[in-house]
Amino acid sequence: MYTINVKVTVNWTLYSKVATPSLEDLSILLKAPGCNSGIKYTVEEENYTVPTFNKLGFITFNFTPDIKGLWEVSLLVSNTEIKAQNIFVQDPDSKTTKFIRNSCLP
């Protein structure tokens, strides 16, 4: 669970067993809650580690959600969705109160 106005990092792991996509073919589609279309972002070079035969590759995407609800973050290769991740965002919980019995205290 994530909270509004706090940076979220989404990661994808890439394996070398499949054809390695070029940086130009990669993009991220971010859909806000209640939206059918999204905003497309390019993958920055510093957020892409190319997989090799002995090392996993990674793609990292950061965003800061500004509304609560279910966000969808999709990895696109040549405009084809490869993997989508759902991120549930809510308001910070400042109303929960915990009570501890005196017998539990040192």
C-alpha cells in the first residue's frame, strides 16, 4: 500500500533468455485511477540495466501519485504491453490509535 504524495518506485526484472529490447523500444504507460488512457514516458538510460548471460537486467520507474485509488503502471516494448503492475494509493492513516495494557510495559 502506498500513500498520496510519496514517491513510488516500480521495478521490472529482465532476463537474458529473451531478445534484449533496445532503450528506444522501451516505454512506461502510467494510468491514474478512473482513466482509460494513460501518460506515456520514455525509459531513461540511467534507469535501464541491460541483461547479459550472467547478470539480470532491470528497468526502474519513479512517480509520485497525487490522487488515491488504483494506479496501473505498464512496461511497453515497441508499444506492446509486456507487464502491468497495480499500485493502490490511499490517504495517510493518521487516525489509527493503538492501546497498550500496562502489564505489557516494562
